[in-house]
Amino acid sequence: MTFLKSISLFVDRKSFVHDIDPITKLYYILFAIIIPIILPSFTISAICVGISILLLLAAKVMRKTLPVYSFVFLVLITVVIIQGLFRPGNETVLFHLGPFAMHKEGLLFALTIALRVTNIVSAFMILVLTTKPSTLVESLVRKGMSPRIGYVIVSVFQIIQEMMSTMSTIMDAQRSRGMETEGKLLTRIKAFIPLLGPVVLGSLINTKERAMALEVRGFNSRNLKTYLYEEKTFPYSKAIQAALLVLTIFAVAWRVFL
Amino acid sequence: MIKVSNLSFSYSEKAQSVLADINLEFDHRTTAIIGQNGAGKTTFVKLLKGLLRASQGEILIGDYDVKMKTAAELARKIGLVFQNPNDQIFKRTVLDEAMFGLLNIKMGKYTAEKLAVSALETVGLGDKLEMNPHDLSLSEKKLLCIASVVAMETDVVIFDEPTIAQDDAGKEIIRKIIQELKKKNKLVMTIIHDMDFVAENFERTIVINKGKVLLDGSTREVFSQKEVLNEANVEPPGITQLAEKLGLKKTILTVEEFLQECAK
């Protein structure tokens, strides 16, 4: 018996954030990206990050965000160092790092970028960690996205899982017939190359069979289709979407008139 | 030949045990391991082959402690034919495929080719040496995988569902291979759902249910215990059931036995 490892980041919890429909979450992502562009202040970005973190806490998925934040922060630290040291227009020296001087202007600019990136990542994590990929795709198809594109997105999740399982079986078969795949890094690299042929070829064969199976089961039928899942609805979806829209208009007005 | 003591296994610490406290000894009798899907049969043979590491217990193959060897090192001792042939074909010609394992265990090229050709002839692929394995039919691919493992001349050969996709001619080839291996004093084991094939070809049968050994004995003995087999969702072979329904007292395993018994 083999178990397919899920590659989706979705965390199944009971929370009001999970209950919100995927389209409203997409509205929120758009809002979180647009607002700091319209009002490019440090405070606004910080407020947006704060809201996203509160939502992640309410969804009880904060632990799952840590590896993502760690990776993002690792990249951002390099941005902060480079901008702080070398940004054109750096004037005010804050402190020295060996022979190099860290400047206030570059540091503030880098922190603004870091905050914006954190804001976007946080908003996307709300969607990714609290929404099943299939629910998201089905919601988008209901809103008019092509079912073919929807299938491609969902099948990527399935196919990667299947490929990982197939790779493990193929490696077992190779080890069974005397090919060493364990031990030193060089041994592992050597073992990885012959793995690619059967995995890629197997995937091509599967793709052909999958395409035929889809055809046989009426995937290209032009009739209206029944959706597999019931549409996810949240009683306050419309209110949240309207509020986000009003706040965006308000932000534009603030920028233009004040 | 193989001694399994207090063997337990689970895929993760939190997960339920797939196998629990298995104690078995294997001699040279051809042995079938049967049971419903998810019973733990494949996990058991993967443990024998060193592809998985036991959570508890010990497996000895001759003098080898499986824990101390990698699966690749065990390839000289124990061969395993996987269920799906598409997952175990790595080369571009039938001959290269059959030689793959032999070259991995550092056999000389000349001897490897000789053994590979001989095994391929046994399974009826002697005239397709230069063909691309992916151009073979599913049944032929399965026979190629069997030949590739048989060519390695290991002391133990395990077949995972050997009769899948085989017609009568294919089954006959596999039957002959099993007999040949037995004559060479090798231990042949199989995981299988084809009960007719078990009854006709295997001396010993082990029933695994929910990770434990439910029955272990001669195939006739095992197929005579209908109620226990029911517990594992295993049905005796058709001919055994027919004989029982006709009121024959002896547990019948083959059509020939059935005819003999009816003639009495």
C-alpha cells in the first residue's frame, strides 16, 4: 500500500477565516497589494501586515507560516544589507560594518520593500493555508474561468504527488536490482540521473492515457456541467467585498485630494 | 533460509502499525502470501528486501541481518519483481534491461549477457532482444521484469502479483519458472490475489490480515479453513468451493484432483 503525500499547503481547521469563500479571499489579496501602492507609507503597510497576521492567527495556521516567513526573511535580509550599504543617495551613516557604512536612507527604503513583500506573502498565505486548491479552482470556474485551465491547475497538484510516489517506487526497483542509491552525496547524485528517464517517460505515457480517459468521460462535452462540490458561501462575503471596495476608493480619494 | 522474529512496522511514529509482531521462518517451500488489499503483504516483502527498515524485530536471510545491509547490497541474495512493470524498466533495449541488475552486482559483461539471454529465452522474449521494452505489451513487460530478476540467480525470488495481465500462455511460463527455481533449491515467494494459481503452484500459504499472520500452513490446510479465510476476505479457489458444495470431503486444489475424486 502506498500513501500519496499531499503537496497542497492547506491546513484543515475550524475557523471563520476557513469559512470565508475563496473569491472574498482573492479580493483581500488584491486589497492588500493595492492599498500600500496607493498610500505608500510605512504605517499603512504595517497596518496591512498586522491585519493579515491577525487573520492567520484567527485561522490557527501561524505555525505553518513559519517556514515560508523564514525563507522570505532570508531573502529580505540580503536586500536590507545591500540597500543599506550601497543604495545611491545614501547620506546619513547609522553605523559601520567593518570597512562598510550602513546608511539610514537605504535602510528605510529596504524596510519599506521588506514590509510590502511581507504584506503580499501574508495575504497570499491566508488564501493558500485556509483554502483547498480544488475549492478555489471550482469557485474560479463558477466565476467564468475555463474548466480546462481549472483542470490543469488541479491536476498539477495530483500529478506532482503521483510523480513523487512513482519516483519512490522506481528508486525501490533500482535498489532491488543492485543499484546503490543510499550513502554519499555523489552516490545519490549518480542514482538520480537514471531515475529521470523512467519518471519522464512514465509521465508522458500517463498523460496520453489521462487525456484519453478524460475524453472518454466527456470532459470536452459542451453541455453545462454539474459541480462536484457545493458552492462555498459565507454570509458576510458581499459585505466584506463591499467594505474592501469602499476602503480602496477612500484610499484613492485620500491620495488624490489630501 | 529466512527467519523473521518479532517484526513490527509502521510508516510513521504516529501511524497505526502496518505489521505487528510477525514471527515466521521460510524454508525452500514455494510460499504464497495472501490477504486483502492493505493487509501488509507488500510492506512485509519490502522489509525482507531491505527497502524499508523495521520499527522492531529482526530479519535474517541466511547469515545476513537485513538491517545491516542496504537494499542494493541485498540484491545478490534476494530478488523482487514489482507489481507494475512500468516502474521497473530503465533501459532502451530488452537485453540491456535484463542485464541491468547483473551489471549492478558487478558481474562480468560476458556472463551477464549469457544469463540475461537465457532468462529472456525462458520467458519467450529471446527474439526481441533489441526491442525497446516500452514497445512490448503489458504482459511481455511483466515477463521481461521477471526475466531480469530471475537472471540474477538470487537465493530468494519474490514475485508481486506475477499473474496480472497474463493469459494462459503467460501463466504457464511463470509456472515453469517457479518449478525451475524450485529445482535449483531457491525460495520462491509471491504476493498474489489469484487463488487458482496459488492452489496449483505453491506448497505453503500464509494469510496476512490487518498486519498479523492469520493462517500459515500447507496450501491445502489453509484453503480448508473457510471460516478463517472469510475473516481475511479471502475466497478459496473456485474448484475448491465447487468440490465443497458438491459434498467432497477432501480439500480439492486442482481440476485434476477434482476429476480424480469424482471418479472414485
